[in-house]
Amino acid sequence: MPMPRPSMKKHLVIFILVSGYWLQASAQPSLRPRWSGNPFEHFVFVENLEQLNAEHQVMFSARTGGIDLKFYANGFGYYYVKPVLMTEKQRERIERKGPEKDPSASQPMSLGIEWLGADPNVRVVPEEKQTFYYTYGESRTGALKDVKAGCYKKIVYRNMYPGIDIEYILPEKGGVKYTLLVHPGADVSKVKMRYTGAKALRKDAGGNMIISTKFGDFTDHAPVSFYKDGQPVSSAFQLSGNTVSFKLQSTIQNQNSTIIIDPWTTNPNFTQNCAWDVNYDQAGNVYAHGSKAPFQLVKFNNAGVLQWTYNCPVVFGQYNGSSYCYGDFAVDEVTGTSYIVEGYFSSRILKVNGNGIQTGMYPGTIANVYCEYWRVEYNRCLNQIVIAGGGNTPINFNQTAMLDTTMASITPVNTLATNEVTHDMTFLSIDQFGPICYMMPCKSATYSSHDNVLLKLPIPALAPPAYSVPTGYGFVESNNFFLFQYYNVGCNGFNGMASGPRYVFTYDGAILKKWNKVTGAFIAQVNTGGGMYAASGLTTDDCGNVWAGVGNCSTGAGSIDMFDSSLTYVSSISVPNTPFDLKLGPGNKLYASGQTFVSEFNVSGIARQTTVNTSSTPSVGCSGCTGSASATALTSICNGSTMITSWTYSWSPGGQLTQTATNLCPGTYTVTAGTYCNTYTATVSVTGGGGFNLSDTTTSATCTKGGSASVTATGGAGPYTYSWNTGGQTTQTATGLSPQTYTCTVTDANGCTKTVTAAVGIIGGPTANAGVNVTIAQGGSTVLNGSGGGSYSWDPATGLSCTNCPNPTASPTVTTLYCVTVTDTNGCTDQACVTVIVETPCALNYEYEVPNAFSPNNDGVNDVFSLQGWEYCVDQFVLNIYDRWGEKVFESDDPAKTWDGTYRGKSVDPAVFTFYISATNKKNEAFIKKGNITLLR
């Protein structure tokens, strides 16, 4: 019998702990949600951005009442696949013998509506775009989709027929509302709807069109028609076979006004708007998973505004393409990343980031050694996923697993140490106060051992159990729990376990039990008054108060009932429908999900108190390091009682890892106390009259100024005096230092001394680079490549586009040496040079002219004998000059070399000389030139 409930006339006293928060008793009326959202019925049209794979002709999709809709250019269709769950014996046979044809017979159903004679190129315009979006996943090939499809409240087909528009909306009362806008001059008799997939069509007495199908009757309500100004127009459906048209009154009074024909179609309602599981992150965002298959994941922000809907792949959760098995999901509270697990057989795992984009997948396999995932939770301390599930082949005896969040590997564990299969885990709860979790396997139809026992398991080993205690529950491994069977979804998991600092609670929808989590001893139980397996959801606070989802699937009634630590009923929170999951989160939030709702309840309270108490002993003597400091961490919960916890300690500076740090100099120390993966810090001062610590800082010398070194003393007794071993400096900071190591002796007011060394480095100057030499044609240009400094200066400026930039353009007319001076931020400089060679081109008809006279009289005119231009036009060259007696007075193998009229250092007399030239031109053609040249004075 359910316990009698106290009168609701008075205010209720409610205790609530939310993820490290516990709430003092406070009188308050029946709790109302801070916000409540519709998890999966969003009444929107979703644009097709190729997420529907090969169905390119689909322009928009939608979902209403558990039925999928697809909109095409010439109509739309209703689609529904009714899964038929396997019986217990059928599933057990598959698990023992391995894969075979799915014995369940899913029933695909459809109803199509085609607008006959409509424009095949009709323009479809979406309107009223929503702030949220839909994303889509892939699990068959492992390829990831980055699709963010827009959502709209209305779509309009412009000129579906000449002068006739059709608008669609999805009313929250259900069904599809289509509206014909018949503009002046349009012929409504051209509008015809042909139904395909219907068993029969008929008009009832009210003029409604009744469309009978395999999945129930659709009702197209008799049209309500009127002019744009509201003046009514008589209208009716006309039926001919499977085609429906519209008839308006014979006399149209206003030929210049648009007529609106406004029917409303309702469809059978397969109520599958169910959020089976709810989670949260530290930013207050809320996530819910469920819906009809293929399943969906939604995210609400902390104000209850929908952000996105992630759509699992069509095959996710299917066995052989027909029956669906629901798994679970977990959320990384820091990043908002979700991990969605597949319940049965293929057992894939999807990773979805905080923006709803699938970023990874563990592929799973029917041949895997662990391939049923029924419950899953994220372990923030290890950054790993704990999975409770089962096996399905004679070589597969594993019931649990740890998953790496990189999706690279999974570690299955035979927790029960058995060679029997089909011991699927139904419950899972991770202990927030240590590396422990709790599970419960359901009853196997084949074996009688390990049935409905409470297990305490170490993490990450997951074996062996610390204890195995019979619970007395009757969960049977058959994926046929009434909670899910009612919604045509198979599952062996159940939200019926919660753990706190002292107790573990278990729940089957009717009987709530309390256990000592250390020993597994049964303590108490209570009947909540709910139907067995008819509703779920269980959570607890640090004080042992517990909240349970109570409901009846067939009636839709639901509540969240609170019991105190003695399992005495305290209060009830009304929810819109059957609850399926509950979570207590940060910021005093209670999250709930269920059929048609996701809600957040906000309650006031105070934080659980964790303190780190410290003490110290002073340091004595000039040695300065004889002090000590101790710390003791305590967590106080529930009216001041202390929770027993194993703590670790870490001291800084120094790095000591004991509860008491020793040999400390005077100063301030920070201690970090940790338990599991929770940490708390405190500071403590160690005093002392003589000892002190020294630390130094330095700045490096540069090419323009010296460096510096500074000493800081902590502890001891001020004021301090300083003595540097350089130039007799006695200040705390020594300046003008060259690169080397210095010492400073510090003395405090008590006469205690300590010495510190400080190394002053050097900051090198810049290294200039002007690039490599380059040759340009006469009249050409090149870009110089200066580098190595903060500022630049080029010289000479002749032929340069700029002189203070690193890369000027050089256009010299003659060969020029350019040098760049680089200056860094410290004023240090360096120089580098580059030669730009100007090459005079050699014409094809070059005459190789030789002057016939020169006058070396130092008047600046024709003072040397030269072969101007020859150096650009020949590759091999020999020149010999002879006097009239045949003596060689000048020779050269360089056409650019000149003769100044001297021989053996003396000027020769005026005379006629003979020259002889042997050369090879640029075409590799050899030639000889000879003749006379006159030297004049």
C-alpha cells in the first residue's frame, strides 16, 4: 500500500542537494518549474541539406505526433514505421546462437498526398526561421556530417496553381494545417489532391474527409473559407475515387479579393515525444535524449531556450533494420560533449560536441566481445565513460566496460566472473566521493544466478564486486519493460539507482529501497504508489533525501515525490506527464524529463561545507628553515555531521606531499587538499625572527646599456641591507652590469645573513642581411631583401624606391654596391651589402669597334686605350699590342682592362702600334681583329 500523503494545505518542507549543494528546509508552496520545454515536438519544417541522403527530391521534413512528414514539389507524405518487439524467448535464442533474421516484423506505413496538375517547378519559400537548428549524424561508414539545417514555422508554395498559393503550418494541437490562398482570377477547380496508400476515403456527416490507412484514420476537417477581409465563403470537399477537390459557392461576391480556404488535417497520434534521459553541464545547459526511432538529442540553454536537435542516424538503434533498442547517453559536464550509446547488437557509440555536431564514433560490431549498452555515465575524474550492459554470444560473458572518450578503445569486463551470457545490467550509478560505482543485473531467462543483485564495483577495473546483495526486484532481461514497451521501444536499462555519501537507493517505479553503500546492508523501503516499470527517475542529495519519478504510462499521470532520509514522504512536485529521469545539478537545480517535457526546478539552499584547517610552528634561528605547517580537510554535511573522506595534500612552494610540511622557512605557503578528483586550497603563514628566503630577478645587458640584478627577501626581520660583489653597490637592485654571474649578501635586522647568486645574460645585437648579389639588364630593376632588425637605412640612395624600408626596389643605371644598416629596439646596429650588376646587352649586329688613337696626357679626355662594351659581348678574349719593332708592350685577357700608354712603368713615346685580338662572341663564334692604333701626346 502506498504511504498516506500529508495534507497539501500547508506549505511543504523540501530538502534538496544538487551536485555538491544541500538545501536547508524551507517552507514553500508546490514547486513550479523555472522553465519547461517540449523535448522533441517542435512544430517546424526542416530544410533538406542532403541529410536525407538519396532523397534529394525532399525539400523539407517534419515530425508531428510521432509521424514523419516529407514535403516535395508536388505534395507531401506521412511516414511511420511501427516496430514490433521481440519476445523474451526470441531474443534469448539470438543471444545464444548469434545473428539471424530479425523475428520481429516492423510495419512501414505511408500516406501520400499529391497535388495533381500543379506546377512541377513551384517556388517553395520558408518563413519564420527559428533560432535553433537540426544536426545529423552518420554511423554506417563512420563519416561525419557537419550539417546545420534551418527550421521554419511556415513554408509557402508560390503559384502551386496559377494564382493559387499553398501555405503549411504545424499546429501545436497536432496534425498539418494547409491553407489555399486563391487570388483574384484563379480557378480553384484546378486544385486536386490525390491520396496514395489509403485504404479508403469517405466524407462524414460534418463534411470532413476521413482517410483510412494501415496506421489509423486521418481526418481532413471540412474547409473553413473566407475573403481576406473575413467575409465568409461557403466551401466543401468533393470526393471522386481517391481524389479530393474543393467546391466554392456558385456566386462569388467580391471578384477582387483573395479567398482563403483553410482546412486542418489531423493524424493518428503515436505519442513518442519522450525524453528518456536528462543531463546537464556546468554552464546550466540541459540535454535530453529519446524521441521515437531514429532517436534524437536536444540541448536547452539555462533559460530553457532550445538550441539544437541532433538526429541520430536512421540505422542507429536498429536490429536488422526493424526493431529498435534504446540505449542511454552521458554528458561531459565541463565541455558539454555528449556520448550516445546504442542499446543492442551493433552497439555503436556517437560523440556529439556542444554545438550538436557529431565529432566521433566508436563503430561497434555484431562480433564484438561486448555489444549491449543499456546504461552509461561519464566519470569526470578519469575522463572516461562507464558502461553497464551485457553480452549476446556463447563466447561473450562481459557485462560492463570502460570507454576512452577519444573513441579509440573500449575495455570490456566480465564483472560477474561467469561463463553465462544474458546477465544484462539494468541499473548504474557512479559514486561522486570515490572511484566506485554501483550496478544491478536483471534476471536472465536462461540462468538463475546473479538475478537483481546490488553490486559495488571499483572504477576503472569494474571487478571484482565488493559485495553482491539480492534486492528482491523482478527485472527480467527481455527488453520488454512496460515503460518502454508502451512506446514501442526496447530497453533493458532503467533509471532506478542513485548514490550519495552514505546510501544507495534503488527503485522499480513502485518500491523504493535504501541500502548502506559501504556494506550493502538493506535499511528500509517504501511503496511510492507508482506503477511498476511505469515511470522512472531517481536522485538523491548528501542528506539522504531522495526524489523518485512516480507515474502511470497508460494514464499519463506523473509527479516527482520527495522522501527524507528515513523514507518518509515529504512532498510532491507536479509534472506534465510520466517522468522518466531526474538529476540534481549545480546552482540548486533539479532537472526532470519525461513524456512531452523537460523541466528545471529552482530551489534555494546553501552549499555543502568543505574546509581546510591549518596550523604552523615558527622558524627559529638564522638557519631560517625550522618551521612547519599542517592541514586538515573536513567536509561537513547535513546539520553539521562530518563525512569521512581520504584526503591527499600538496604544499607549495616546496612540493611536500604529507599532511604536515616540515623544515619551512618563514613565509606564506599554499596547501591543496584533494579527495578523489575534488580539490580545495588554503594558505598558512610560517613566522620566524631570523631566517628568510631570497629570490633574484635579472635583466640582460645590451650593446648600448648594462644589465641589472635584483634580490627579494621574504620572511626574517626587515629592514634588509644588500652588498653586491660589483662596484660596491648596496641597493636592492644592482645596475650597469656586464654579462656574468654576481653575488649579493643580504643581512636582516637580526643580523642573519644569506647569499644569493644572479646570472646576467646578454641580448645580442641584430644580424643584418642584404641578400645575394643580383644581375639586371640595363634599364631593369630588382627588389632588395634586407632583414635582421627593427629599422633599416640603405646607402647610396641612387636608384632606390625608399631608403628606410627593408625591401626597396633598386633601378641603378650602372653596377652599384648597396649597403643596409639595421638597428634593433636597443639601438644596436649591423651592416650588410649587396651588389646590383647592370649588364649592357649585346646587340646581334655588334661591330666590336676598336679605337684607332688615344692620348694619355692626363687631360681627362681619351686618356686610355679601351674596348668599351666588349666585356658584355665576348666570353673568351686575348689582346696583344706591339711596337714597330715587334716587341709586346701590353697584353690582357679581360676586355674591360685598359692600356694607359706605359710599358714597364714608363710612358712610351708617341708612335703607331699594332694590336691583335682573338675572341669568342656570345654565339660561341671565334673571330680575330687586328690593326693599328696611334698613341699621341
